[in-house]
Amino acid sequence: MGQDGGLTIYSLGIETVARAWEANPDGPPGSSLITPAKPVRVRLIEAPIELR
């Protein structure tokens, strides 16, 4: 949520899901402990929806 109380929703499409994962124990604080072995391609499938 934004500072003004609004919420923006993004509809994302994923062409292929990750099937192989790698440990990421040395990642920055708050990051995932596992990451996909190959990059996952994500695309915006429609305009963002803004709720106020």
C-alpha cells in the first residue's frame, strides 16, 4: 500500500515455472533462501489496477 492508502495490483504472466532451485543462504536480509536455477521471465499482462 502506498502512503496515501492506495493499492496498485499488477497482473503478471509467467511463461515457464522454475523447476530447479538453488540455495541462497548469503543473500541480503529479507531475500529468499532459495532462488530459481534459471531466471524466470515475467511480463505484465494488463495495465495496473489502482484502488483508492
